[in-house]
Amino acid sequence: MNNDNRIRSAIDESLSGVRFNAHDTRSVLEAMHSSGQIRRPAHRRSRLLRFAVSAAAVAVILVPAVLFTMRAHQDGSRVTVIGGEATARPDLIVTAQPAATPTPLITPDPTPAPTAAPLSEDDAIRIVRACFERVCDTSVFTFEEYAVSAAYGEEGGAQICTVTMESIYDNGCRFTATVSCTDGSVLRHSTPRLATIPAYVNSESAEVRSWYEKNGAHLMTWPQDQQAEFSRRYEGGMLRTARDGEITADQAKQIAQDASQDALRTLGLPADAAPACYPMLYAEAASGDGIARYTVHCYAEPVSDALPSACVLVTLRADSGEVESVAAAE
């Protein structure tokens, strides 16, 4: 009897965490009746029934527990089953797999605020070119006839660029302008006249000497186009060629011969000789009234390297050929 009580106590303890309802009981009884088992006395059948139900309940509990225990051994950890729930034994140290370290969010460096790019050399030259063409006489020299350089500096804490234009003809003509690198404005520029009116003619320059070697020792004897080009480069364009509607150089020479004969004869010109005349057409800028005029040098004999002592100057208008003056010059 004591043995029976111990068994019952064990079963009761195992069933303490299991819910076994009336439906489960009926299912077990129906199965036993359908199996055709020999009927036994009621009190014995009751004891056997309770034992079968308890055994089924224990099986329901033990099978999952065994499976859980086997899986726990495979995972390298040991567990204890209490009341149908698997709990870790408190006397075991379980080394868990380290959790994956989440990828940190990378905050990119803040994009630096855009800063104004310094004025490039090309842009500075372009700005100065526009200034030159606005304030200077480009009929004398064009931008392409200057050697251009640029230099950066600082003025009042701000960056500046100074552009210098030097004439390629070695005539002293120069134009300079200073540009702000902040906003591209022209801060100042040199006197425009100095960019196109040569301060001097360097007779020692190889460029200048080549002109005289080609055309002769005296500018007035050169062809008109050579006079005009030389004057443009080294005299600020005081001489030029005839334009449409103006008298030509040959016409000016003929007019001057007729106008100078009487004056030259008083200076020893033979009666049957024609004066030797050399016209030069001075541009409007060369006169105070803005009228282009011919100045014709007339001699009793042709000019060689040495100029004759007696000379008559005839001045006449380029637009009409009107003689304005005849004067002897020594």
C-alpha cells in the first residue's frame, strides 16, 4: 500500500503542471472499450483506469522533455525540466555567442561651404582687354599688338591682379590696369594716351633700324603706306594713307610742284627744272582743328642721303587739295 502511495504521489507531482480535461478522459475510456478488453471488477477497473490515464499524462510530459534535453546537449548547454518548462541550471556558465556588432552609421564630413574661386589670369586679362578697348584708341594699336602679363598681389586685405600690356614694337607704349579678384571690377588703369602714343623712338632698336635700311634715310621719301605704318608704330599714328574722297599722294605732289616753283626759283631752282616733292599726309589728330593735311617737302633737286639746303614746304588740305601755305624752310 505504501508503494502504491509513493507511485501516486510521483504521478500527482508530475501531473501538477498538466491540464487533463474531461474530454481527454472520455477519449481514453472509449479507446479501451473498443479494444475488447475483458471486463474486470469495478474497483479494479477504476484503479487500472486511473493508472493508464496517469501513464498517458506522464508520456505527454516526458517525451518533449527528453527531446528538449537531447537538443540542449547538442547545443553545448545543460537544462533542467521543471513542471514542463525548460530552464537553465543556475550552476552552469553558458557562454553565449557574441551578438553581431551593428554596422555604425557613418556620418560624412560636412561638405565645406563653397568659396569664391580666385579670379583666373585669363579672366583678369579678358577684363583688362575690355577696359583697354573702351578707353584707348584702338585705331592705333589693337590688343593683339601687346605682350601681356599678369601679377597677383594684395591690397587692403583683398587679392588683386595687375595686368600689364607692353607694345611689341619696342616703342614705350604701355597700358596697365588693376582688377579686384573679389568682384572683377577695374580698380584703376593708366593714362590711355600712353598706350598708343610712343614716348620716344628708339633709333637703336633693331626693329626701327630695319625700317630705315629698307626704305631709306628720310621718312618723307618713303612710300605712303610705309610712312603710315612706321608712324603708327613709333609716332602714334600721326601719318596715314589717303582715304576715299581725298586727294592721293601723287595728286598732292603735283599740286605742290606748281605751288612751289616760284619760291624755289628765288632759291636757285633752274627755270627749266621741276621741283622734287615728297608728300606726307598728317592725320586729323596732328592738327588742332581736326583736319587732315598734306605737308609736301619740295627741293630743287632730288633728295639723297644728305638733304639739300634749300626747301619749300607746301601745306594743302587732304579733302579738297586747297593750298593753305607755301613757305621756305632752311
